[in-house]
Amino acid sequence: MIKLGALLASSLFLSSANADKPVLALVIDDLGYSYDQAVKVLNLPGQHTYAIIPDTTYSKKIAQLTAKNGQETILHMPMQSTTSIKIETSALNENMTEVEITSSVKNMISEFPHIKGVNNHMGSRLTEMGYIMRPVMEAIKKFNHKLYFLDSRTTPLSKAYQQALKAGVNTLKRDIFLDYDHVNPESIAFQFKRWTEKAKANGFAIAIAHPHQSSIDLLNKMIPESTDKFEFSPLSQIIKSQQKEKKAWSTYLSHLQKDLRSSKP
């Protein structure tokens, strides 16, 4: 039993060999409408994840630039909101059939051949509806099983994370919105601090920001000041670390079962 414990500890140590520092994963949402804004956030120091809204003015041009730069991009999938805020015509909504949902998801994924994952744009209404999230996640899994899903958690009642797990899609949840009050730099700085505290407590934390100038200014200041204590990483690296840990546990349990069987009289 001691040997098995050592095996597990060794496996987990190896899977986190580069995780001496807590990991801060930053996602920049809402890219596609302004090329100038996109260039500014793509020039932020560190490795981050960039979420592009499909079928927008500069979506393909921005996706081509991130691919050229080797920067991680995800599909920022528009979904129905509870508010009256105008949203993209391509947005998934509760009146769509499963066939329509599947077709729409496929079309949006097809627009960006280099994406690593998907997260929801808006969606405070739709993500609360598990029976809608199920075909969304099944479609993501069907058309590219390597994609992950980030639940942006635009509502505390979101079912997206659970449905992604059920569909076998690698999934994560947003921890912090950095700039929900983007006109207030002090608020952004406070949320940045909360982000680092969550990362210290949990090993990693995921924050979402937007290409507001106030956010860009603060991130350009705070990221370099934080690199001594934190590692900035795209979401795919967190997924890989989680998969390694799951594999280590699976190996441990397999050896444990063999050990128990062999110890029987």
C-alpha cells in the first residue's frame, strides 16, 4: 500500500512539475468587432486565451492573426440572454430545434479551424436550460472531440458545465469577471486581487476580461508585476494538467485493485 501511495505521489508530482507557481488563466472575450482593440489585447504580456465572436466584422482576420502568432483562441458562442441587450443573429436560442442547434454549432466551429475550445457569449437565459445545453455539448463533442468548453457563468444557475461533463467534453468554469465595472479602475484592480487569491487557494483561477481600454491599461501594468509569483497560462494547459492528474489517479486505482486481488487468500 505504501508503494502505491508513493506511485500516486510521484505521478502527481510529475504532472505538476511546472506548477510551482499558482496559475492565472486569462480569457479576453468579445473579440471580432474592432481590429485595433484585438491587436492591443493580443500584445498583452504573457500567454492567454482569446475568445472570438463568430461572423463579426474582423473575426476571421483576428483568428488568422492569433494562428500566425501561435496564440490560443476559442469560439465565443453567442447564446440567448435574459436581458434585452441586442445580441448576434447567429445566437443560439430556446426556440431552436435540436437539428437547428446542431447545425448552428457546426457552422460556428467551422469558421475557426484553429480554436482549442468554446465558451458562451452572453447566455444567461440559455445556459440555465439543461435540455438545450445537452445538444450543444453533444454537437461540440461530435464535430471536434478535442475542444474544451469554458462555462462563462453569466448566471449562477448555469447548467452548461454539468452538461459538458455528461457529454464527455473537457470543461472548466470561470472564477472571476475582472471588468464587469470597467469604468472603475479600482474595481478592476480589486477583482485582479481576488483572482490571485483564488489561484493561491486552488492552484489556478480563471478570469474573464474584455477589450476595454481601462482593462488593457491595468493588465499591462499588473501582469508584469505578477510574473514572479504566478504563471500565466492558456486554458488548454489547465486541461492538460487535469488530464494528467486523472491518469495518475486511474493508474493508482488500477494498481490498488491488483494489490487487493493478489492479497486475497
